[in-house]
Amino acid sequence: MDVKKDILWRIYLCFLGIIVLGTIILGRVVYIQRVQGAYWKKMSNTQHLKYMDINAERGTIYSEDGNMLSTSIPVFDVYVDFGADGLREKNGKRFYDNLDSLSIALAKLFKDAPVSSYRKLLVAGYKNQDRYYPLKKKISFEEYTSLRNFPLVRQGRNKSGFIVDVRDNRVNPYVLLANRTVGLSRGDTSKNVGLERSYDSVLKGQTGSRLMRYMAGAYVPVDGAQIEPENGKDIITTIDTYMQDVAENALMKMMVANNSLHGTCIVMETQTGKIKAIANLGRRTDGEYIEDYNYGLGRRTEPGSVFKLATLISLLEDKYVDTGSIVDCEGGRKVFYGLHITDSHLGEHEMTVKEAFARSSNVAFAKMADEYYHNQPMRFYNHLHALRLDTATGIDIVGAASPYIKKPGSKYWTKTTLPFMAHGYEELVTPLQLLMLYNAVANNGKMMQPYLVNSINEMGRPIKTFEPKVLIDKICSDETLGKVKGCLMAVLQSEHGTGHALETNVYNIAGKTGTAVTAMDNRGYNKGNKIYQSAFMGYFPAENPKYSIAVVIQNGSDSKLAYGGVVSGPVFREVADKIYAERIGSEPLAQLPNGTDSSALRFFGLKTDLNKILTTFNYPSSDSAIAGSWRSTVLNYNYAQLNSAYNTTGPVKKVPDVTGFGLKDAVYLLENMGLKVEVKGQGKVIYQSLAQNTDFHKGQSINLQLN
């Protein structure tokens, strides 16, 4: 009996325990469902559903002449949802009915695997019920359009399981053209450079979102749960692709020939401040040159003699000197407070300020600055400040460096600072910084803010435009401006000017050469370590400037040439020549003043043609030539004199001078000699690309510019 009671007691106790445990579990279930239900549902959704960003189509960056500099090309990622209901219904009848034809089509399109491999891949995915299988990534638009018409795929997403994601791939159609200025667009936009970074918020548009469900180890898009992105705006830059191409080719040619380290060439439109071209090239370890850094805007250096323009303006404005004032260069070498300053050409003594500028005498400018500003250095500094040489350019791009101009009273100011600053040392400026000053001189004293973007466009229409901005209405008096312009022209037109070799008889250039000694690898300015930075800055045509150009090239220890006139100068000249021929020389000439047009009294032609014309008009003439078919004619009031021009019948032929020829005669003469003629403009020939009396080979091209 006691045993029975003992057993029953245990049974009741167990039963009671079960009831209590069940009650606790039931209560917990009710609590979770009723009290914590919302929390756990939210937790479940966050683990299985989430929104993913859909990037907007990035805007395009255009040149001013309408060419794409950076644009987005769509690429397509193809996924397959092998768990799609339409694909698996009726035991996968639709899938197996199209399996072979789909495998054949995929193999034929992508050409990366045989038909059997694609069939095996599709069957494996179907058996494993892969929900978001990556079939192919980064296919082109042409491949995508073909894929849409494939067996099974053309039945739509729900029945085929095929899912296509569209992504943008950023490309620069012109590859290296203005590459560093236009910039690079990366996945992480904070690492972008150039305009791609400066205008990222405009270009990237508004990001959309898509609801994704986590299923079978992958996130699958949820139909109908998508917010479409808003595409980015387009940017129209100030860059001209022709000028940019000319600048890069001219810079590349010189840097390769001279084995230079890096360089820049900037072309600015004089009246507006628009940057029409900016080439930046740096040498890699393998010897190739690429746009690796924006040297024109981001690299500040000691400028050398191109800075003398600022010193000259200061001296003339304060009326301490005139361009005709005499300065003694003391043989081209002088000691200033224990430090030597020398000229590149020793032996020079007394000369005018204008000659000292044209010959780029360091001693002359160091002496004048020290003489007139030694006891009042702040006066000199104030001139530099007024010329904005200590102020950032304000150009609309991230990464532009700020200048550094020493200020009197600072711990870095010494007795030697002033004479060295006067000829381009002990200050740091970018090429663009100084180009603004040269452009201001060309623009009759008006300094413009440089800029790179004309407008922001949406759907082909501008929604925001950028206009030229004047920074300084007048950098100096008209009297000083006129004298400065004369000095800049003397650099090329003076027989001993450092830029005399760059002079052209077609149009006039005004500018300044500069050669700065720089330290290699921060090892100081010792003779064994120093290398040279070459510069040329100026504008053209000098009488009515259209463009200003800065060329700055950093040479290497093994560079053969060093001086600005022979390194950067030829780059300037080549760029200016081509821009003049393409954009300026072809423009209609300004109204000529009243008077006789002397060019109408001198002309060239075939002897038979000229005699026929003169006979028809009963115009008396005489022919002094003995041989040859061509004549140079001088037409006087009542008499025509025919002289020998060219005899092209001999065994040795040289390029003739056809300036002054009409187009018909120039083409006839040159093409009969075996040259290929290319022509710009109308009227008479004013410029030819091949110099007179030079050798040529049959089929060689010669460019003619007509007036």
C-alpha cells in the first residue's frame, strides 16, 4: 500500500510539473507573440529583407565643342533565379524544353565555353535551386540585346528566372586627353580627382533603392519594391579638344626629346579666363609619359625669371625706373649679402631696363629691387598682394595649390630675400597663378578668374551657367601697362632677347622666358644636384591678344636642354602656331585703314598667264628673267616689272616661298613639285608650314594659311 501511494505521489508530481512547464511555455509563446511580436518581426525582416542602393546614371562631361570627355557606358550583370515558380512549374518542363537551345545560344554569344559546359552549368543550378546565380558579369549593351531574345529568356523574368542588373562603367573616350583635369571616377567617389570630384554631387544624381529578400544564401530583388534613381546632370567644360590635343602633343614631343621629368601647358582665353586646354605629363619609371598629376594647378615651385614681370610692374608703378633707365649688370655677377647672383650670359654691363628684361638679367632685377625696396620691403610685398600672387586662383576644381609669398617681418625673411624674390626665387607659385598675371597684361590690365566649366545641363538644356568673373579691373596704370607690353615684345623682337628664336613673321608674340635652378631629391642646390625648370609665358597675337599660354617643364639630371627659351619656348610656339592657323588666321581681317593696299601691287604667277593679263589690259611691261616659268611681278602706276621667281626645272628642288601667292598658283606650283597641299582660309598665302629652301620628299604635306 505504501508502495502504491509512493508511486502515485511521484506520478502526480510529474504530472503537475508537466502542467507547470506547459503553462510557462504557453505563457512565453503568448508573451513573444503579443508583447514582443513587433520586435521579432522587425528583426526577421532586417535579416531577410533589406534595401540596396541603385546608383543613378552618372552625368557626362563634355568639351566646349561638344565632344565627350568622360561618360558612363552601361554594363549588364546577368543572374538566374533557378527557384522561380514559373521555371519550376510542371516539374521544370519549361526549363528542360529550352535547355539545349539556350546552351547553344549562350556558347555562341560569349564564346568562352562549349555548349556542353553551359548545359552542365544550367542543370547544376536548377538542381541546387540557386536563387541568384551569377551567370555573366559586365556584358555589353550589344550582348544584352542579343541575350533578351534567347530561348527561355524572352519569356520574361518570372518564367525564365533571368535577372539583369544594369551598372555604369565610367570611360574617357579620348583616354589621356585632359585626363587629370577631367578626372577619374571610382567606386568610392571620395577618391575621385579633377572635375569628377569637384562636381561629384552634380554628376552622380539621386541614388534609388531596391528591396531585396535573402533566400537560399543570396539576396533576390522583390518585384514592385523599387525607387528609381534620378540621373546625374551633364557638365559642359571650357576645354577645346583641338587645342587640348595640340597642347598635349607639343608638350609630349619636347619632353620625350629632352627626357624631362614632368611638365604642363595651359591655354587661357584672354578676355574670359576660360581654360581652353591644360596638358599635364609626368614620366613613369618605365620612361613613358602619362597624365599622373595636375602640375599646372597643383604643383607650386620657384618660378624663375617669368616672375620678373611682377617686379617690373612694381618698379614702373612706383616710378623708380623707366624702361629707358640705365642699370649696370656688373658683368653678370654680383654678391648680395654674402650670396652670389649670376646671369646666364656673363660680361654684360650697362643696359636699359627694357634690355635687361629682354635679356633676362638676374643681377639687374636683384639690384633694382634691393636698391628701391630694401628699406621698405612691405611696399614690394604690397604690389605682389595687389597682383593676387599670394592669393589662391579660385579655379573651380579641387586640388589647386595655394601660393606662398614671403612677408617682411616673418622669421623666414632675411636680407637676401628681396633680391632673390625679384628674379623668381624664395616664393612658390603655380603656373596658373603666374598665367593669370600675364593674361591680365594681355587683357589691358583686367585680371580674370580662371574657370573650367561653362554650364551644368539637364536633358541637353542649361540649368546653371558660369560667366567670366573679373578679379581686378586694372592691375596697373595704362602708362605702366604700355611699357610692360613693349618689354614683353622685346623678349622676342630684340636681337639679344632670350626668346628671339621664337619670333614669327606671321603674327607677333609677347612673352617671357624663365629658367629656375631647382634641387633634385631635396638635396640642396649644390652643383652636382641641381636641375632646371624651364618656363615660357606669354600671349598672342600681341596687338590683339586672343590667348595666353604658360608652359613649365621640369627637366631631369640627364636632360640635354635647360633654358626656357629652348625647352618651353618651342612648345609655346608650336601651340600658338596651330591655334593661330586654325582659330585666328582664318577669322575675317579687321577693317583696313584707308589708303593703298600695297599687297595688290605685288603678286606671283606663271609667265604666260601674267603676259596674257597685261596684254589684254594694254599694260606695258618688261621681263628681266632669263629662265624659268614663274614670275614675281611689281605693278607700278603705268608699268609692270616681271622678275625671276622660281625655276623648278632643275635637278635639285627646294621648298619655294609661296607667301603672297594666290591659292591657284600656290597649289599648282607646290603639287607639281610633289608636295601635298592643305589649305586654311581665303585670299593670298600668308604662312607656310615648310620653310623656304628646305629639303622635302615627294608626298610630304605642306599647310598653307591664307589671309
